[in-house]
Amino acid sequence: MKKSLSATDQAALYKVLKQRFDTNMNRHQDLVWEQIQHKLEENPTKIWSLHQMEQSGGEPDVIGIDPVNAAYLFVDCAEETPKGRRSLCFDQSALDSRKENKPVGSAMETAKQMGVELLTEEQYRQLQTLGQFDLKTSSWIQTPADIRKLGGALFCDRRYDHVFTYHNGAISYYAARGFRAVLYV
């Protein structure tokens, strides 16, 4: 699979990302777009991944810098979990174990194909400090191995002005559950 964009598509994506960046300065008050774009230009596969996030309805935006690796954090900032990434079970193992009524795919596999990761619970909660997200939908999040080993997976949403973390069988899928992604640039 080709993981690069044409110059025209890159320019169009930069225009959308910069406009979103400028419109939502509360998400990244001390960051400068030109420095972020420069880092993106050095990483064409990251640009491709951002395009995948945008095309599936994620509305990615920078929400900070990861303190571990000093990378910019692009996260899906759409009000609801991206429409193009819903009705997915948690991972490939869960998808393989479903005998009937299989979903079209899994969150973990889709994220991998896009070159992104599911949010951690901490990242999901950080996002919720920047606005109100998932008031009608929910999003799978990274799940500890001991929970996944027992067949479970975690997801989050926002209800009653609180952020909740829940569990479900990893094989489950719902029209209103998908995943939010993070891309480290």
C-alpha cells in the first residue's frame, strides 16, 4: 500500500490542519504551527497517517507534546468518535473469534493500518479537558494485557459531565463505538 500523498493532497491537508490549529488555540497554546509543519514535512508517512485520520472523520489536531519522546500529539478532535471508524470490535483476535454477525474489522487492526494508535485512558482524559467529546458515542482505548487476556477491553465516553471508563467483551461492537487515534510526530 502506498503510504504517501501527492503534493496537491499534502497542501490541501496542511491547509485544513493549520485552519483547525488556528481556530482551536486552547488545545495548544504554546505551540507554533510552522514548527509542527516542518516536523511533518520531515516525516511523509506521518502526513499519510494524518490524512487517514482526516478522511475517516477524526478531525485531527495537536493537543500537546509527549513528554517521553518530545513528539507532537495529533489526536482525533471530532465531537463524536469518527464515523469512518465505528462498528468495530477491539482487535483481530476478537474478530477472529466471532462466529456470526462479524463487524467489518477491528479497532486495533484499523489503527495499525492507518499508522496510528488507540488513545490511552490518560490521553482520552486529557482530550476531555479541552472540550466535550463522545457525548453520544464511545471510543475503544488501549487495554492492559491482563484484561485483554481474559477477553475484555476498555472504552470511554462522556456522560453527565463526567468521563467514564468501562469494560466490555472485546468481541462486542456497536454502531456508536469506534476509536480515537493518536499520532506521534
